[in-house]
Amino acid sequence: MIDWADTVWRLFTVFAVLIGALLVAAGLIWVERRLLALFQNRYGPNVVGPFGTLQVVADMVKIFTKEDWVPPFADKSVFVLAPTIIMAAVLLSFAVIPFAPGFQVVNLNVGLLFFLAMSSMGVYSVVLGGWSSNSKYSLLGGVRAAAQMLSYEVFMGLSLMGVVLLAGSFDLATIVDAQARGIWYVVPQIVGFVVFLIAGSAETRRLPFDLPEAESELVAGFHAEYSGMKFGMFYVGEYLGITLLSAMIATLFFGGWSGPLLPPFLWFVVKAAFFVGLFILLRGSLPRPRYDQLMAWGWKFLLPLSLLNLLVTGAVILAMA
Amino acid sequence: MGQEFYLTGYFYAAVFLAVGAVVVLGGLIASLLLAPRGHKTREKLRAYESGEEPVGTAWVQFPVRFYIFALLFVVFDVEAIFLFAWATRFGQLGVVGLVEMAIFILVLVAGLVYAWRKGVLKWT
């Protein structure tokens, strides 16, 4: 027995989420450039189209018509594969996010684990891209990415355990429901939220954690040898990552689609947009730490902190019950 | 909400993956068709090193301390898997579960402290 209305709706969700995510990521490139310009007292892109909004289209045309050079000294198959991994991994994570009640591609009971698994896949993209380029800048970027992303991944998962303890489920829709009925988890899990925010931006390699790219030391780091559309994939992948991270923060700590008066989907967009803005502000205001500082801070401070947070959360839940 | 539910859930995840793969591969193919092919100039045939002549390959051996560091990562990642299972059933396990998990975490923290004292967590 096939429920056709349901099937059509589910297929619509698949396309809406995919196209929506890509459009938002592309739009973010313009938003970020305009906002950074605002913070830095300059104009930013303002020539192509009204307020420069068509800049993204112009960039797309340019990136498609640029020579896509595969260096003869590189490991060719891995070189081509690397940028596709990050696009696929980040896009797949969008499948489990509940944008509104019933508006979700798949309601997996292990949704949160699925997100963590996909975000770990991103490491492969950067490390393989850096290694296969056979260029020293790229290699250094790739090695840095491996160390940084592995370190921060450990407590990225741990920082979310508090949320799982409170909701008793990995199902993202259940987590949002629990917050809609009770309190937003940012209140009991403020430590978890801050650790996740930091670990998440380290996973997406955003400034202040852009050490794998670090243009002032490594030129462009892991994608120094990339050009044309393959570079474009790394670039769009980064913005998809920010969109995903903001959506996850809104879902896990700020009640997802729940909120008064406005329709649920609009609430979700408002919350996610706020965190996108926060990430752009962070990029505009923070300097890049030194490599050893980054690693030491992760292992010696954030990891013990997230373990402590987990135990304290457990104790408080038991005391309240 | 039986087995059938799980299968349809993963079916749409597979559809999502397929459409996503088309988007990604479509981008690569489009650039293959649209992008011009330039000449192989001398500069393009060597790795970019800010204008310096590259010496040797970039495929070199890594220091062995990356290995110890990777082991540390594996230990804590496996611990996380154990914690995931514990966290979902925390309500049923109660105080006993919390104490047991506290002991487990303390053992691992002892390992972290040991690695710290041994100088694994030094990057300079």
C-alpha cells in the first residue's frame, strides 16, 4: 500500500531541502562579504545587481568558465574526489534537520549520531585534498586539518551528550518537541552550548579556526593547488557548513522551530540566521590563534570541561527526579 | 513505527543522497564542458611555493608522535560511543549508572593526565 500524498510530500522535501541549502549557502557568500565590509568600514560587493546581490551569479559564471587545472604531479583520482566528499557529507547532514513539524527529509531515530558521523566525513575531504595535491603548503594544511578536526571532534560529540541526557533520545524531532514543552536546552546546557559552538566552528574550519587555510602562512593551505569548480566546491562547502552548524545550534539548544505567534518554519529561519550572523561577526573580530595554542586549549581545557559538564548534568537530572 | 518505518526512512535518505550526488557530479561535469583548456606552461607544471623552485616531493614521512596523538583520539572517540549508549538510557540506569560512568570517565581522565605528563600534548 503506497500513500501517494505522503510520497509526493517526501520527495518535495528532498528537493526543497537540497535546493534551499545550496541557495542559502550561495546567498551567504554575498551576505558575509557585505557584513565584513560593514564591520571594516568599506563597501563590499555593490556593483552587480541591486546592492550587489547578483555578485554570486557572476561568481558562479566565472568559476564555471575558469580552467579547472589538475596538476600533473598530484594524485589525480584522489584530487578530484576530495572536494566532492565535503559537499556530499555536509548536504547529507541536512536530511535529518527538522525545519518545522513534519518538514524533515528523514526522521531517523539516530539523527544526532548521523549528523556527527557526517561531520567527521568532512575531515577526509580536507586531509585527502591536502595530501593529494603533492604541494608543501597543501600538505601542511592537510596535516593541520587532521589534528585540529580530530581533536575538536572528540568533545563536539561529548558536548551534545548533555542534550541527549535531557531529552533521552538521539531523534532530533523528539529533542525539539521536548524543548517546545519545557525549557530551551541552552539554559541547563549553557556549557555544552559554548563548547559545541567552539568545536563546531573548528570543524567547519572558520576563522578563528581556519589554520588549515591560514592565508598569511600557507597561502590557501589544503586547497592551494585547486582551481575552477573544484575550488568552488570547497568554498561552497564551507558556507554549507556554517548553515548546517547554525541550524544544528538552533535545533539542539534553542528550541528549533518552537516559538510563539510566528509560523514554526519562520522561527527556525530566524534562529538559524542569528547564528549565521554570529559566525560572521566572529570572523570579523577574532584573530587566529597559534597552532599549539589551539591544540592545547582543546585537549587541556575544553575536553575536561565537557566531561565535567556531562557528569554534573547527570547528577542534576538525578537530583531533580 | 515498526521495521517498515525504518526502511522508508532510509529510503528517502538514499533518494536524498542520489539527488545530492547528481548535484555534485553535475557541477564537475558542467565545469568539464564549460571550462577552457589552457596551455601547459612551465609554472603550471610545478607545485606552488610562492615562486621558489620546489625541492623534492611533498609526500614525506610524518613524525611518529602523530601516531600517539591519533591513539589518544581513538581512545576518547571509543569512549564517546560508550557514552552515547549510556546517555539514551540514563533515566532507567539512575544513580548506579551515573557512578559507574563517573568511574569510567575518571579512568580515562587518568589516561589523559598520563599522556599530558608524558608530553604528548605539546606541539611546539
